Amino acid sequence: MESRIGQRLANLEAELLPAGSTGAGGVLARVGRLEEILEGAQGEVAAGLARRLENLEVLVFGVDGADGEGEPEEPENDIPETPAEPSAPPPKRAKVEPPQRGKGAAPAPGAWTPRGHEDLATYARRFGFNRDAVRTLHELPPHVLENVKHNFTPKPDTKDVSALFISFARSCHLKQTGMRLGGQFSQEAIMQDAIHEFAQRWNLNGDAVAWLQKLDLPQVLEEVVTTFAPNAGTNDVSGKLISFTKSVYQRRSGKPLQDPWQWRYG
């Protein structure tokens, strides 16, 4: 330590006291005193004096010319970084529920519809109803309509499905409500109900029903339904009924009964 401090003080002397300076004696005395203090100091005192010497060198020579190690740099305080606030979670996407089909919802295009729940237009097209049958279909109250749609099953060979349906619908309405369809108590409504009941009793086809509906005289219809009695084992009951109806009408009216198919398409 002695040689190093002495060298440093010598450098200061050379800088502060050029050769021939008049104040050399006083300065040298102060430098010598400083050297004694530095070399005799111990522990923390020596460290403090060394720092003061270094500061003096910095003033004289500048930072680059100082020989000391300089003041120990204070360690940089590690400032803890403030943790970033957690970002809010992204908003949850709303769960899109598939539309639920309620009681009144229309079925999707192309979806299968149970036979008992198809719309009236589709039902009418399935059987090829004419205008009168379609009108009757729309006149039925809901509870009667469901019964008619579920139970109306014409045979494949039925020629006039519309006439058979009208008769069947009116009969169902009368049985379920106690009233004739549309509140009608006309002779025509009574005849239609009688025709339907008669057709059910003998299991007549649509062709036979059409001939009965062609009757315009109540007394002829009454005679037909009360006196028609085919022999047991008759194979074609409907054909037998048509012949019997034409015969009764010819006898009671004096004119032939017009063919219902000629009347419709002729």
C-alpha cells in the first residue's frame, strides 16, 4: 500500500506543483502529512481516506487519469417489475340452441309427416278429392276431422272417392256431435247420412255409393235401403245394389237413372 499511495501522491505533486513553483514548501508539507495519515490508518478509516484521495485525483486528472479503483458502485436496486394485470378472459360465445319445434311450428321442408298430421291440402291431393269433398273436409271441427282422417280408408277399386268421403265425413260428424255437418237438417243431408250408414252395412264400394247419391227422390232411396236384401253368398254386393237401385228408380219415377259417371264426365 505504501508504494502505491506514494506514487499516487507523487503524481499529484507533479501536477499541482510544477518545477519552480513558489508555494512548493507548504504544499509538500500537506502532502507528506496526508501520506503519513494514509499509511498509518487502519480498517474503515483507511478505506475512507483512500476514497478521498481518489476523489482528489479525479478533480486533478479527470476520471480517466485517476489511479484508484474509485468509489464502489452502488449495486443497482432491482426494482421488481409490477406484474401485469391479468387480462380479462375473452367473452364466452353464446351457445346457440337449435330452434325447437313447437306445437304450431311448420315441419322442415322434406321432413316426413305422420299420416294423421298432414295438412288438409296434402290430404285432399292424396285421395284426389273434388271441390265438394274439399269443402266438406274444411267444414269438419278438429276432433271430428282427426277421426275422419284416421279412419277413412276407401278400397283401391273405389271410383268416386270424393262421394264416399263426403258420406263418411257427414256420418262421423253426426255421431260425434249429434248434429248434421254445418247444422243442416235439409233433406239432402238426411239422405247423405242414410247413404253412408247403408254403405257401411253392406260394405259397398265407391261406385255403388255414387249411384245412391245420384238419387234425387227420397222415397226411392228409402225403398232401396229398406228393401235391399241380396242372397247369402252374393259375390258382388255392390253390383247387385246398383242394378236394384236403377230398377226401383225406373219404377218409381218412370225414367231411367242417369249414370253418375256420364253426368260427371259426359
